[in-house]
Amino acid sequence: MRSSERAQDLGEVFTPHSVVSSMLDMIPNAVANSAFKVLEPACGDGNFLVEILGRRLEEIDANFMSESQFGLSVIKCVSGLYGVDIDETNVSDCRERLQDCLSNFLATKTHPQSEALLQSAQAIIRTNVVVGDTINSPTEIVLIEYTPGEDGFFTRTHFFLEEPERDLFFVELPTLEPMHFLRVE
Ligand SMILES: C[S@@+](CC[C@H](N)C(=O)[O-])C[C@H]1O[C@@H](n2cnc3c(N)ncnc32)[C@H](O)[C@@H]1O
């Protein structure tokens, strides 16, 4: 807990690691498989997302693969994780912890494209972990779905956390170009 004021105002009481770990142990398949997308609607500083990312990265470690398969797998781990929090400090801390988790993992590897992977991951984390009020204005929260396609490219599609009413004032979200997994901006 950062302060009693924040606990009162934001309900900000972070879940201890042992509890996070026990809870995630109950759903091992969904946690380990990066094809399952995860949304933390009040992510705080990222206790659940960071633990899930760490476990997903460990799965990659367990398998032998080519350099590009490895890189693609890393980006898939990151791109399936979403977090929203009403507080900017929490969002910023959550992003930083996810990046550190990946950076520490890559530091144990000798992958030639670690730096490019980190930069792509950073860009994805910026769009996947965002400030928003999931209770009162989910229709204002816009995220991006990254879908792996051909030759290391991901298609990118905006989506609302909750679909807004498509009335006269509704403005379509812009279409995004596909991005190569080593060059996400
Ligand atoms: C009990 S903490 C849990 C944080 C994290 N999920 C964890 O388990 O460590 C609740 C979090 O919800 C956030 N929060 C409170 N109201 C919110 C809202 N309406 N929309 C999004 N986040 C909210 C707070 O900023 C705080 O980080």
C-alpha cells in the first residue's frame, strides 16, 4: 500500500506476490499459453500481469527454437497482456515493471535482436497498458489487438474496452498498418 489516502480514494491495496502466485497456479494453462489474452481491469502496478509475463517467458525458455521464432514468441507473450488503471502512476509503474521483466529475461539470452525486441515490446506495452476508468467509462478506453500474421507481421486493430453507441457523434478509430514484430512503433 502506498498510502492510506490512496487506499481510501482508489481502493489501492496491492495483492501480495504469494497470493498472486497461488491464484495463477489455479489456472496454469491460461497463464502459460500466450494465445490466451489477459485483461487486468484495475491493474495497479502490475502484480498479476508481471507474474503472467514471467511465466509465459519461462515457457519459451523451455523450448528450443530459431532466433526469429524466439523473437516472435517473446512479442506474442507481451502483446496478449492488457492492463487498465485509473491512476497514471500505477500505469507508468506497471509498464516499467513489464519492461524490466522482459529486459531481465532477455539479459539471460544471447539473442542478437534483443534491443529491437525490447523496443517493439515497449511500444506494445504503451498501447496495452493504459489509463482509464473501467467502471464509469469503459467506452472511452481504446486498446489495440495485435494478431500474428505472415512473415513476422502483426495486424493491428483498435478496439474499445466496451463498444460505444454508434450514434451521430461516433468517430471511427483509424485503421492501423500491419507492423513487423521487430519494428513496432
Ligand atoms: C486493490 S488495487 C489492485 C491492484 C492490482 N490489481 C493488484 O492486485 O495488485 C485496485 C486498483 O484499482 C485502481 N482503480 C480504482 N478505481 C478504478 C477504476 N474505476 N478504473 C480502473 N482502475 C481503478 C486503483 O488505482 C488500484 O490500482
